[in-house]
Amino acid sequence: MKKLIINADDFGYSRGINFGIVDAHQLGVLTSTTFMTNMPGADHAAELSKQHQELGVGIHLVLTCGKPLLNQHKTIVDSNGYFRKVDFYKGAFTIDYEEVYQEWKAQIEKFLSYGLIPTHLDSHHHTNSFGDIPNIFIKLAKEYDLPVRNNMVPKYSRILQEEGVKTTDSFLYVLESSIKDNQTLDQIFEGNHSVEVMSHPGYLDKEILSGSSFSYPRVDELELLMSEKIIELFRNRNDIQLSTFKDI
């Protein structure tokens, strides 16, 4: 059986995002999400996670949004104590990687403090794939014995395999073109047994409209994930199991 994980990033960003993700799961085909423990909607997301235990919930490690959980950082924050923007990490950059390790470990520990069991690790804005950060990411995955998103260059994909860190065979960035119809589903599983597709569903509230450059497409993705056409598409595919990272 082929396994498809449809994951929603940004759980915990805000109440609007949280409710959108839960609706995409309850009323649509969303199977998985990843949790931002440093954002204003984190406590609300934790409550929803406990209410909807069939939704796989991993940890969305954050380095480029909001404030860190720890306050001693020097190189991964700006002068006001906020995380640096993702543009800082595009191209050459210099940071203390120990700060990344300690911050991300704190984010994982906060998730665990809610009494939740994580399904996997990924990161906001794919920062786990920048510079030497993949080494930190893999170290934490091994430390907590968690699967990870398969979004790194082949060098690190090989290391994942060598270190026994689980991941999917393939990872796709664009929701609509991945689950559009039977033809696209057949294409994404060519040579693959397990596939993750990333999504960002949500309802728009002030936190998103004022804080995120990615806003209105979230509503479109939510509509797609809950559309009868897509639900029927998967209902008729006996060869594809809608899965979470616990299933790989």
C-alpha cells in the first residue's frame, strides 16, 4: 500500500491557523501537522491536539519567526531579541550552531511538556536545510528517535539512511499540483512508496495578516483539502493510504 502524508505546517501560529488545520483534518484529507511551540497559538494547538488524536502532530522547529524560547542567544536573533528573518540565511551566514541546537531542543522539550508525543520533525521556512544546520537537525532527530521531513540535499539524505533516521521516499512542496487528480497521484508515486506533501491551510486572522507573507493562499489550500472532489478522489484510490509519519 502506498502511503501519502498530507502535512500542514504552522500549527500553533494562531487560532485561525489552528482551526483551519483541524477542519482540514476532520472535514477533509489532511492527515498530519507540525507544531510551532514559540508562537501565540501554541497552547490552543496543544488543546486541539489532545482532542483530535488521529491527527499526526510533529514539531515545526522555528528559527525565523517570532521570539525564541531561550533568551541568551546572540547570533540567531536581532537587536530586539526576535529571530532573524529567513533572508538572513539565504546565501552565506555566520551563526553559533550551539544556539540553534539549544533553542530547537527547548522547542522540542516544550512540546513534550504538553504531554504530547511527536510524530516527526521538520522546520519553518526549511531552515533545517541551510548551511550546516542539517547536522543539528539530524542530531536532534537521533536524540529523540523521530522521523524527519525529506527536504535536504542528497548528502544529508544519505546520512539519514546511514544513521537510521526514518523519512519518506519523497517530499513535495506544492499541494495543488500533487493531489490534483489520478494522473498527478500516479506521477508522485513513480518509484516511491511513501510521499509527504506540504500544505499551509488556515483561516485568516490578524496574526497571519500582519505577521506572515503567506496569507490568502492558506484559504485556498483549506478549501482544496476539504473539497468533495478531492475527498472522492482518495475514496476511490484503494492503492493509497492517507497516513502520518507513524506509518512509515
